[in-house]
Amino acid sequence: MSPSRRSVALLGATGSIGVQTLDVLRREREKFELVAIAGGEQLSELAAIAKEFDVKSVAVKSERHRSEFVDLVERDVEIVVGDEGLRDLSQHADVIVNAVLGFAGLPVTLGALSAGKRLALANKESLIAAAPLVAKVRNTDGAALLPIDSEHCAIHQCLASSPGIAGYPDVRRIVLTASGGPFRGWNDEQLKGATKEDALHHPTWTMGAKITIDSSTLMNKGLEVLEASALFGIDVERIDVVVHPQSIVHSMVEYVDGSVLAQLSRPDMRLPIAYCLGLPERLAHAYGALDFSKPLALSFEPPDAAAFPALGLAYEAARVAGAAPAWLSAANEVAVAAFLADQIKWRDIVAIVASTMDHYVADPLDSLSSLYENDDVARRWARASLDR
């Protein structure tokens, strides 16, 4: 590998973020080399990526997956397995892209930061659930945490004008924008009949199934409030959410002098991906570029808290702190999976999360073992709600 090229490990290579990261890497072969990948059940796609990019190391879920992958890849690669494999690959490149789905991405987040790597994070659940533990390893020499989320990438860019003092005292508030999802403006009667097909039909973004469902309930925005607080060290009371149906303004930062900085672009996840890979350089591909010679209408409105109570649950989990955000994320994963499997109705998703949170017992979350225990207990309460 040329000394001027950055090595990249893409963990979660076959999902939506993984596919778009590959597109960025294809355009930037002189700057980046993909050296490691990880995937789940889509082994044929994983093997095709390994062949195309001449990848050296691959992580799969189990020994069964390893056996199947060997037959598909037809070349000599290092194959590692499970959480240990993910943790191993999270330390094997200059830039680690964590696009693993859900809580399973935690070993990557902790492994990359503790090894002093640049972590391009698309896995918000691991940061939200383990915020106190992630905070401990973020100070490792060389470690850098950059958000692939479009909203948090926007905030990162807007905060560049701040001196970087802890807590950003010159910032009055962060404003996260939400598209409103597919059910913006729906009344109570309509929401009672919301189907899976309705929920998966996002008006502005093309994303994986889990995050699309989260967007339909506004739980995704609630999780992003928690993520923004953990990423930037700003209390949730200084983080607001506004609905912006056009998805052009990706988020804003309001300063104490009344100035508001915003980042604007067409919806395209390749922009934050390229930003996280290239920083401090901006890669010369105009993902999401706007044409200001044409009319452009931008509108904003408050979220409907009564119709979308997930947002309030997230703020409450942030105020309780400790392991409460971990419970929120775990219960939501269980409920969304059940909805996608046609086991519950759309309105049941947030109801199950709320019911689970009623059983939360305060825990400061001071160890990894405590986190896994809390995650397990929360999932058991959520599954009990499913049975009821």
C-alpha cells in the first residue's frame, strides 16, 4: 500500500451504509485501500466485495458462515469470526467504518477507539447504549470519533467555528432536523392502520429497514438527540428537534449571538461518508450538490409530540441517564424486529418501548458487564411485552 493511502476497514459492508461507502471508495482508489470487511448473512455479496477490492481480512458471524464463505470467496483471505473477529478488525486499519447494525456494533466502537483509530460511526446504537464507556476510550491517543449520520456530520461541520471548549459555551442550542418520516401529518385514525409497507416508504431517504422504521416513529430522531449529546458533550436540554420535510438542511447550530449555521445538501449519505473518510481534506465529488439557480423552498415545523411519543421517551431516557438509554435502544430493537416480522402493529412499537422503560431500575453503567446485563434484561422485558 502506498504510504499516502489510508487503509479502511468497512464493518457492515453489505448494508445500506456499507454499499454507499463502497461507492465512495471506488471513486477514491488513489486515496484509500479497503483492507478489511465484515458482513452478516449476505455472504455472496461479501465475497464479491472481497474479490473486487482484494481485501485481506474478513469477519463473519459464525463458524458456519466461515465454512460457507470459504467456498464462495475462492481466494486466500484471513477469516475471523464473531465479536472477537469484529474487535480484531476494528484495530486493523487507519479508518474504521462501523456500519454494523444495532447493539452488535459495540465491539467495533470500543475496539477502534481503544486502539487509537479514526472511527467513522454509522452505528448510533452502540454510542447511545454505551455512552459512559465510550467516553472513557475517546481520549486514547490518536482516537477520533466522526459521525456518518447526516445530522451529526452537519453539526460537526457547523461547530468548526467554535473554539472547541468543553460544552461549547458559545453555542445556545443544536437544532436537529427531521424529515417527519412517511407519517408526517397523519391523524390518529390513520396511524392506527399504518402498515409495514407504509412505514418502509420514506419520502426523502433510501435507508435500511430498521432505520427507516425508526424514522417512521421518530425514534430515530430521539436516538439522534442522545447521540448528539454524547458526541458533542452538550446537555439534551440544549438540543431541539424541528421537522423539515425537504431534508435539505441537515441540522443547525445556533450561537449565543443569534447566528445560526447550517449545512445544506440534497439527501445523499455519501456526503457524510466522504467527509469522515477524507477529513481534513474534502473529497472532490459533489454528493448532494444544490442548484441555487432553481427555486428552492425550505419549511420547518415542530414535531407532533402526541402522535410520535418516541421523541419524549428519548429525552426522558437522557435525563435519567445511566443505563436508561441502553434500555431504550434495546427495547426498540426488539420491537422493530417484531414489527418487521409482522408480529405486532406499528403503534405497538413505541408502546412496547414505553412499557419496557417502566421496569428500568437506576444503574450508573460503570462497566461493560453491567451494560450487557442491562441490555439482556431490557430485551427480556420487551419480549415479555410482545407476549402480552
